[in-house]
Amino acid sequence: MTRIIALLAMLALMPGAAVAQDAGQIARVQAGQSCPGCNLFQAELAYLDLPGIDVSGARLRQANLALVTMNHARFDGTNLSIANLFGGRFTGASFRNADLTRANLVGAYFGSADFSGATLDGATLSGAEMGSARGLTQAQLSSACGDASTRLPVGLTVPTCG
């Protein structure tokens, strides 16, 4: 039993390839190439214009997408937890089944974006334009927060951030 505990402790201290970001994959996306399933952990994508890119199933946890333009991009099943989407443009993008837990969506534009099955737990939507977004439910929004300038589809509300 002691050997197993020692082995587990040793493995926990070793950097794993599955955990660390992949600089080559990040460079591909920064150059505008699709990269479904890629490890883009903490990727720096701020201010880029990446229309139609497909990063479905990718790991974009803690990534910086501030002021990015990713119209018609695909984020299906993507981990965007704790990501910064501040002021980004995501017209017609698909966030189906994406994990946006604790993500910053402040001031971002999501015209006609699809949020079917997306997780928004703890996400900040203050000032986000989601009035024509599709697939949003009250249950999703009840676990997020926003403010008076958050625009949502008719009949949906979001708690005020505290």
C-alpha cells in the first residue's frame, strides 16, 4: 500500500502532457487554422480575427479571447471554463455543450450564437448581447449573473452579479 501511495504522489508531481498547453496547437489557432480537440490551455487569442474556426472539443480553459472576432466559430463541447471572452464578437458561433463555468462574457456579442446544452455556472454576462442567442434556458442563466445592460432572449432573466 505504501508503494502505491508513493507512486501516486510521484505521478502527481510530474508534469503531464495532457495537462500542459501545446504551443504548436496554439500557434495553429493564432494563424487562423481550425484545431478541434486541441489543448489550448491559457492560449492568448486576444484581438485576433478568427472567423469560422473550429475548436470543438478543445481545452481553452483560462484562455484569453478578449476583443477577439470569432464569428461562426465552433466551440461545441469545448472547455472554456475561466476563459476571458470580454468584448469578443461571436456572431453565429456554436457553443453547444460547451463548458463556460466561471467564464467572463462581459460586453461580448453573441448574435444568433447557439448555447444549447452549454454550462454557464458562475459565468459573468454583464453587458453581454445575447438577445438573439439560441438554446439558452432559464436554468442555464439562473446559475450565471449579469446586470441591467445584459441583453437576453424575451422571457429570460439573469441574476444580478453581487
